[in-house]
Amino acid sequence: MEQSRKHFLKNMFIGAASVPMILSACKKETVATTGSGSGSSSGSGTGGATCTAAPEETGGPFPTITPSSLVRTDIRDDRTGVPFTIKITIQNTNNSCAALAGAIVDIWHCDKDGYYSEYGGTGMQSVNYTAVHFLRGRQTTDANGLVSFTSIFPGWYSGRATHIHVHVYNAAGTSLKITQIAFPEASASAVVLVNTTATGYTKGMSGYTYNANDNVFSDDTAGVEIAAIEGSVSGGYTLTQIIKVAA
Amino acid sequence: MKKRIVRFCYRKIIDASSEKAWDKLVFESSYKEFLMQSQFYNQEKKYNGFAELLISVPASEKLHFLVSASVIGYLQQLKGIVPDVPDNLGKHFMKFNNFRFEIINSDIKDSSAHKVAINFFSDPMTWHDTLDNYLLVSAGDGEKTEDGLLTHLLQLQPLLSIYSLKEEDES
């Protein structure tokens, strides 16, 4: 199967290579193949179908190397909610839990209504590129092993306690740890106050899955995955958490 | 007569043989991002190819979306103009705000297997007529001048399709 596919592709490239000769026969300066994508599309040798106008314009755009759009401090995009600062410190268990500088930290969490950014709908549904990765971010730890993100306090969805996903990589991008941060949930906790009193958070706490019943956090009886959270609904909250990795 | 409003889709394919500077940057960035993000679904490193990962770990289907973050910056550099699809005067005229990124194939051990597509969805255009294998179109409703509506001739070509069609009564 794979072999025949390779053969097929190979033939297509031979077909594509013959296109410039057909085109040169057109004796028209402004013809060319239709960009880099055509190598895998044309091979029928009909010529006319690929004989299209080439760009005749002032040069540009001039592409420059751009980091992933995940690399940012403010991960809100168009999402609204209670202001929330996330401070995560990465420590290295292979170095007496000293701060790990230069580690890459990805985080992602749901919005106030419990939704993640993702492709929705059917296979080819289009998305606007300006706000597609809301509440997802990436930072590199500083000399103190710290990364900070500006976000909104996450809501919750059925079956899960409030949480933040974290993926820690070394500087080369190799995965060191995939984990989640849990939230305190006592009566005056941020989770309770935000969900029952903050504007826009409409779910309350009815039907909420507490940490003890959460399928990810229920085994964390010592509470090491539960972050410290300070602040208020009006002034916003700050989360701090230490995550230990073996680097 | 009904007025036909269409949105085009140009499916730009980028692989190891792509030669343009922009295409190469997209290739390299998206492969690096794939290597990073796929580790979430492949924690035991059991799978090398994207196809086998998809079959074994269905949730890895999200990698299309997740890896798309690596190309957003490059989309912004296009300033809203669809690449590679000029009108018959050789000018790029098609505008886009929407896209969809796909991983066609990849392999954590072999960058040459990495192949992606960016689907550019044009902003709505009016399709007036068809001349041979050219479509006579206007951006949006068309700019009205003393000579009538301004138009572009767009040649049918591989990897370019009409994504959606809406018919409206002429006003």
C-alpha cells in the first residue's frame, strides 16, 4: 500500500517537472505554475489547467522567523472574567530542587463558561486567525525558575474540578512533565466566590466536582497539586504553584 | 437573476520540497511545534508517524489545532492577502480572515515526512459570470464606479475551490 503510494507520488513529481516545458511553449512572460502547492496537484499534463498568471507585483511580504503564537504573557485574547495572574516556579529534583531556568512551560485552561479553545464544527470549518488560541500560553522560566501569565479565572465543566493544564519541556522542547494544577475549594475559596458572585460566571457550585471526587486529583491526598491563591473577586486573584521536574 | 456570493478556499500545501522563504519558515516552525505538542499524546514514544498516532490515540486529532499556533505569526505577515492566487493581471487580490491548518503527515523521527496544508478561506466575493475557465468576480459586493462594478478575472486552478455559495436576490 505504502509502496504504491510512493510510486504514485513519484510519478506526480515527474509530471510536475514537465510542466515548465509546457508553459514555456505558451510564449507569454507572465505564466508560471501556481506556487509551491502545485507540485502535488498537477501531473495530468494537460498544461492549460496550470497555465495561470504569475504575480507581477512589488516584492514582499518578507517573512521573518516568528515564534509560536503561544509565546506570550497575556493569554486572554477575547475572553473575559475575573483577572487572574498565574505564577509557576519550576524546580529540578535532579539538582536538590534548585530553580530550573530556561525550561519551556505551556499552560492551558478553560474560559469562565468551561470551554477550551479548539477547532469546532466539521472537518473543514474555517476559523478566524486572530483569537483562535485563547487561554493557551507558553513562557520560558527565568533565573528563578518562574513563569507568569495574565489570564482570567477559569470556570468549570461537568465532571472536573477547576484546573490548569501544565506541560513542562526542557529548553530543547523535550517533555519533562505533564501535569495539572488544582484549586482550593473551601467555603471562602476563590473557586466558590468567583463561581457564585462574580459577573459572568453563571454556573454557581451546583453540580461541581470537588477535588476528592475528581479523577485526576482524587489520589493527591497530601494536596501537593493544590495551588496557593490570593486576592479577591473585585481585585483579581494570583495563583502560585511550584512544580518539580527531573531535568 | 440571483446574485451569487462565494467564498474561495485555497489549500496551500507545504512540505520538505517547498522552496519559498515563507513556506520554509512555516515548515520548520510547524515541525518543531509538532515535535513538542505530540509528546502529550505520545508519552511513551510508541508512535513515530502522525497517521499511526491518530489511529492509536484519537484525541491526537487536536494536534491540527494545537500545531496551528506555530503558523499564526506567519499568517499575520501576509497582511490578510491569500498567497499564490493572483488574478489574471498577476496581482494578488483575494483577502482572507479565516484559515484552517492541517497536518497531512509527519514523523517524529523524520522531518522529511512532515507535510502540512493551510486552507485560506477568502472573504465573501460576488461571482458574476464564468468565461472559459475564468471566473469573473468582485471583492465583496464590488466597488461601484461610473463604468459599473470593478471586477477580477480568476483562473480555475488546482487546489483552489469554492468553499461556500450563497444566493441573494439582486437589490
